[in-house]
Amino acid sequence: MHIPFTPNHVQLVTACYPPPAALLTAGPEYAPNSQELSRLTYYAANRPEKINKLGGELEKRVKTDARKAAAGNTRARASLLITLAIFKALATECRRDMALLSPSLLSSVNVTLSSLSADLEIAARAATVFTTWTTYTDGLIIGVDLKVTDDYMSCLRHFARLGHLEHNDHETRNRTRLIGLAALVGAVNSEALYKPSAQFQPQVSIIMRALLIPLLQVDVSVLNHELADIKEQPNSPILDEFRSRPTLERRAASIHVHIDGDQGPPSSVVANTALRATSSLLGHTRGLQASLVLQAALDTIEERDGWAQLEHCQWLAEKAAEWTQYQYRYGIPTRLVECLAEGQDAPEPTQRQTTLAAMITAVFTSPTPLVNLSTSDIIGSLISITLRRITVSPDDSLLPALVECISSLGTHVYYADQIQDLAEDLIRRLVIVEASGVPGAGKVNRQQARTQAIRCLLASLLGLIHAADLHDAGREGDDDVRSLGTSPSLPPATERTSHDGQSQGHTRPSRRTKVAPEIWQDTLSLLCDGEYAVRADYAMALVAYLENEIPKFADKADADGVCRPRPLAEGPTQKTNTLNAMLYGDSTTRFLNALHACVYALSTSPRLGLRSSSSPPSPDRTSPANGDESTASERRSLNLPSRSRRTSLVLRMLKDAPARVAASGRLAADFSDLGNVLAVLTATHEQLPVRSLLTGIPMLVALSKATRTGEDVYDSDAAAAVRALKELVAKAWLVVGRVWDCPVAIEVAEKSLSALAPSPSLPSLPEWHFGSLQPPQHPIPFPSGAETNSPLPDIDTGAMLEALSAAPAVQEATGLSQEDLLHRLGAEWTPDGAYKDSIETKSRIDSLAGDGLSPLIKVAPALMHTDNLSMQSLARSGRGVGVTDLREALEGRSSMSNPNLAGRVPSISTLDHTLSVFPGEPLSKLAPTRSRPQRTKPRPGEVREVLNKLGIGKQNGAGNLKPSFPAMQRTQSRNPPTFTPPYTA
């Protein structure tokens, strides 16, 4: 019966309902009259201006029926279900004008869920209406209309609450969760989530709470099984590609509740739905959105106190990086590191920090590539966190996890110099901590914090290099996947390389750039550190570097450890260049000079460690570990020393090394130190036989002279130390004889060893595991009870030199005659002189022939404020850098295959040092130049002003630029100096 004067749209809506008496029998479908519904939708589709009135009428009915149904009125409940069905039909047919229907539709869904969310059938019908709206909306109304935005956010909260509802009945719980998650899937795949950027974070915070809780309540094995099922049976193409499809081609899903009496869905089905929604959400995010999704997930874990579920959190972090779009994956580990840094000042490490560190490691060790990741920023943040935790407590339990995080950065190598750049960052921090300690450490724990910081950085450095080798290597066997980084821990506990160079499994050569010797050379002074834990860890790191990392070129032994001449098939030109580098010095030779200087100092010095005072060494053993306040005050004065100051400190330490061990003195080194020295020398001669022969044999001769007893009478302590030193020298000679296949040298060394009094042998280098922080090593003292009258025979160094210089393999490898070899190997040697040879400047013949540097390299220090001293040293030229160089650099005319970059770039600055190639030659001042007319100061923005700021002058170098080396200018000598090789007697 129609009431007179009833509007047409009201009549059309009323006609869709069954008679009031038939409402109770309209179930279970509770559908509107199909014919009348078609008339209503046709009317709305052809008269969009009436949609608002139709929506208002339906909204009034929903509010009335929801209130009555909540009070128990069954007819009102049936009418409410029919009204929601009408809303769905209108939303489907009026998809072009969804913005007109959105206010009433969202308000109706919000009212329904607020009153009757416990009724699963009504909740499912409301979820269907909501999903229809999310499918067809363009999302532009969200954030513009405040009422619509509030209703939409309220609907999300209701469905999110249903998605993680807790109930005693598991069947009811899973049914309810499925309804809520199904509605959230629609929101995840909707433009309403992504279009309003200001509303993205509030929505994601609500959605992730419902998606993560079901995932945390099932085992990881179940998650992996469901994930495999998702990969085999992905979502429908309409759901996956809805955003790229036009509105008319989209299809909205219908949500139905399980029929009573049927077996309810298991938890795995709920987890499957949550996984699909989570993967879809991360797959659609861009840029910052991925970080916001991860932050919402971390907030949910915090609220649920889920940090103890370590395996789940690692799995989630790894899959989050995998599901995110390829170009935005870097946001996942970056955000994790930022979260880890937020609580770095906590007095005690929390479970949250431990789990975050494990999540970072899981992301880096996963097979998922992470392009656009700023590895330099990441490692800088992780190093800062590590040092901060050491400041809080040197024995902080979070340190091993942080070391694994830094090590895992080497799993994926994205450019050739990545590992070298990261290693340079670590080494730079090592040098600073060695000289200045850890900033912010208290007076009580200052020395302990310094020691622990150096150990952590060394472990991170070794783990970083080893992880890169594992990533690039082709492993054999069933453990390929774990070795390549799918394990959440890195490296695997079974992966170990001992100091004998034998690693488990076969590896192919790496394609990355090895860490250059000039970069590693800055750390050699750690071999003489005052703390034994530092010396022991560094000895292991040094052996690993010599065996696996240092560039060997043609200087290498065969598989059996014997050095044999290389065939001429390698090329005469290449062989000539290699021999010249070995004879006259290259970066590896300079590195070995510094290494042997530090080895000698460690073996003979009565005091170790860098110190700023020039006081004579104490006859008693002095170590900062014993609470030496003077040493601590000296180290405090070394606040970020310059390279020249650091060099002077190292030279001062080396000058303290005596030419002969005192009969009544005590060595600063321990018995285990000499064992570590033997391992280092063994690795040096086995891995770099030719260079070690030319640089190491003079050191062995000097060390033999330092332990000659003569007529001196040693006390028990000195006798034990000298006996151990003689054993060290004899075993080092034995290694040299075996490497060069020299029977005479082997016989002399074995005879010397057999003549020594019986005593415990030198300790071997302990085993270690890459990528993890091991407990500190403890020193082994010299054997007590040594007889002072026991024989201490000297080794016959003359016979050794004669045998080596006469060996055919040595002569062919070096290209020198026996007389030249005797002169070279028997040259006078001192540790400070060897160290000076390692830092000497390039020969002036290079400046006379022209630098040949690329213009891009010349202007690089002016364009970038970089701490990379290797890059800065490249740009030091004998002439000024002009506009032409800048233009060529910007236009890319010069080849980037710069020979200076392809070779070994010296990283040690030569500022404030004189040329050792020209001893005794005076350095003259600059020649007077013509005065130039005064010019007005350029205005800001002019080209000349910009070039002045860049530090670029004219080509002839006569401008106002200051010379790069103020202490070294061209001499006025007319006759060219005589050039002599750096290794002369």
C-alpha cells in the first residue's frame, strides 16, 4: 500500500523488501526482491543526482533496524540484512558515482558493526558491502570528507578487531577472524589505502595488528607450508591486477559465513588469508610506505610482547624484504637499523634489541637482493651502535649479535669495490679507537672498552670479508643454500678456516675487489698493542688476510707450499713488471716492510703500545691492562691524531725495539705472542714467497743477531724468552727453506732446533669462527724453571744466506745473481728504517714524466668532502687543476679505466714527510713569481667564485692555489739526481 505523496525513491526502496509478515521466512538468503531491486538500480544508475537520497533512505533504515536488532528484534535483523544487500547492489551498479554513495554506505557499515559485530551473519554481510566499496572506490574522498574518513577508519577498526578476536571456541574464533581478514584484504587492495598519503600510516597501523597476530600464533613450519601453497595457487588475476584494470572490469568478492554444523576452518586457513593480505600490502607499497608497514608490524610485536618469538620475527623480516617491490626493498633493513639505534642507550640490552639485531642479520643473509641499499650508511650506524653499547658496558650481551649484523653486510656484493669500501670504514674506526679509545667511556672501563671495541671491529672485519667470499664462491655439496646466505645466522657454525689456509669445500676465485694492502697497513700497529687480547685477535685476522685476501698476483706458492718459477707463457712484459714491483717496491712490498717491522718490535720490545711520551722503556713489563695511569693519560692525549702524528708514534714505538735482547730484561710479549708471530711469518712466506724473501730475510737476520748470547749470563726469565726467540727464528728459517725447496737451509734450521734445550714448543694459533665475537684469548706465559746454564746456540745466518742465494729457484724467481742476492738479503736492517720504507713517497720520476691522472680524479677531492685518503692522494699533482680538467671530468671525455685506479693506490698520506729517495738533498723554496694585478672580489654566484671554492686554479699552476705538499718543492739543482732503488745496502 503506497502512502500518498511518498517520494519516488522511497517507494522504490520500500518495494525491494518482502512484506513485513514474510521477513522471518526470507532466510537464509535474506535477499531483496530481485525485480524491484533491478528497477531501483536502473533508476540510480540513470539518475545519479538521486543516489544521495537513496543512500540517505537506506542509512535511516539501517540505523533503525540495527538498534532494534541489537535489542533482539528478529524482523529488524532480517530487514537489516536485506538493506545491506541493497547497498551492495547499488554500489555495484553505480560504481561510476561511488563518491555519491560513499557517505551513507560507510556510515551504515559502521553503525551495523558497532551494534551487531558479534552476529557473524550480519558481520559477513557488512564485510561484503565494505569490500564492494573498497573495490570500486578511487579513494579520493578519504582525507577530504572528515565524516567519511571517520566512518572508514571506524570500519577498519571493527574489522581489525574481528581479525584477531580471541575466543575460547577455536571454531568460532577462526570463523570470526576470517570475516575480519576478508574485509581487510579488500582494504589492502583498495585505492583508499594508497591514494591519501596522509592517511596511509593510520590505516596500516590498524591493518597490521590484525594481520600479524594470526601469524604469530602458528608455527613457522605452518607459515612456510602456507606460503608454498600461495605460490602454487596465487590470487585470481582480477584481485591481483585490480588497480590496473578499469572500474567496469573489477569484480567484488562476496563474503559468507560458515554454515552451522560444518567443521570450522583451521588456523592454517586463517594464516593463509593473513599471509595473502600481508604479501599483497607490501607488494603494493612504494618508497617510504614499506618502512611504515614495517614500523606498524614492529609496533604490533611490541604491543603483543612478541619479541621473544625470535624465529617468527626473523621469518617476518626476511619475507617482508622479499615481498616488497624490488626497488624499495632497501627500506626494510634501513628501518630495522633505525629502530635498533633508538634504544642504544639502554642500561641493559632488551629482548627487543636482540631480536631486531637477529632480524637485520636475517634480511642481509637471505637470498633476496637489496638494491639501492646504502651499505656505507648502514655499516656506519651499526658501528656507532656497537661503540655505544660498549660505552654502556664492555661486556654487553648485544655485542655478538651486532658483530653478526656487520658481518652479514658482505653477503650481497653489488659493486666491485663494496667490500673494500666497507673494510676501509671499519679500519678507519679501528685506527681511531686504537689511538683515542671509545668516546664517552668512563674512567674505570676506558681501557676495557677500548679493547672490546677493537675486538668487535676486528671480528666484524673478518666476518665481512668471509661473508663476501661465501657469497661469491661456488660451494659443493648439500649445504650450498646455507653457505650462500639463506641461514638466519652468518656464517654457519661449521664453516671455519684454520691458519693453515685449508678451508672446507672448494671455492672459485672471487670477482670482487680485494682489500688493498695500503688500506690494511694502517692496522699493523695493533700487532704491538698493549693488550694481549687485541694482539691475539689481530694476529688471527692478519693471518686470514694474508691467506685469503691480500693480492698475490704472480707472487704465490704452489699447492704443496713450494715456490716454483712461473712459465714464460704468462707473458714476458707482465713478468717484467711483476719483478720490478717485487724488487723496487709496490703496495704489497710496502705492506710487508711495515709488517716485519711490527713483528720485530713485538718479539723484542720491553714495552708495547702507542704512547705520546718519549720516556725510555721500562725494564719491567708495562701493560695498560695493569692499570698504568700514565699510559691511559697518554692515550687520552691522542685525540683523533693526524696521519703524520700517528706515523711518528709508531716510529717511536719501533725505535724502542732493541738491537739485542738484554740479559736481565723482560720482554713485553708473552710465550703465546711468539707462537702468533710464527703463524704470521709462516703465512707471509707461504703466500708471498718472493716479496717476503726480499723484505723478511733481513728481518730474520736482525732478529738472529738480537738473540745472540755471547758470554752473557741470563736469568731464568730472560733465558726462557731468548730460548723461545731462537726457536721462533729457527722455525721461520725452516719455513723459508721448505718454501724455496732449499735442503741446506732446512738442514741448518733443523740442526739449530735440535741443539736447543728441551722445552715446550711454541703455541699454535687458536682456531676461530668467522662472523662471530669469540671470547678473549688469554696469554700463555713463558715456561718457568728454565736452566740459566742451558745451551742457547746461535743459528748460522751466513750459511743460510749462502744457501738461499745459491738456490736456483730463488735466482730465477727474483732475476738476481747470487752476489746481488747476498748483498740484498744481508743488508743492514732496522725496524724503524723498514717502516720508513713502507711510507716513503713516490719517486720524483713520476712527476717528471707527468701524472697521467684522470680529470675526474683530480677534481674529486674538491667536489666531495671525503675522508678517503686514497682518493685524495690520487689528486695530488705537480700542476694546478684548471677549467679544462673540470670540463673534461663533467663531460666524461677521459676514460674511467684510469691506470692509477687499476693499480695499488697508496692510502697513507705523505704530508710532513721528506723524500727518503734523496737522502741529504736540501729542499728549496718556491721560485719568485711575477706579481699579478689586484682584482676585485668576485660576486657570489660567479663562475670564478665557484671555481675558487672548488680549489681549481689555472693550468700553469701560477694561481693563488697553495701547493699540495708545502714541505716539498722543486729543487733548483740543474743536474738530475741519481735514483737508487729503495732496497740498497
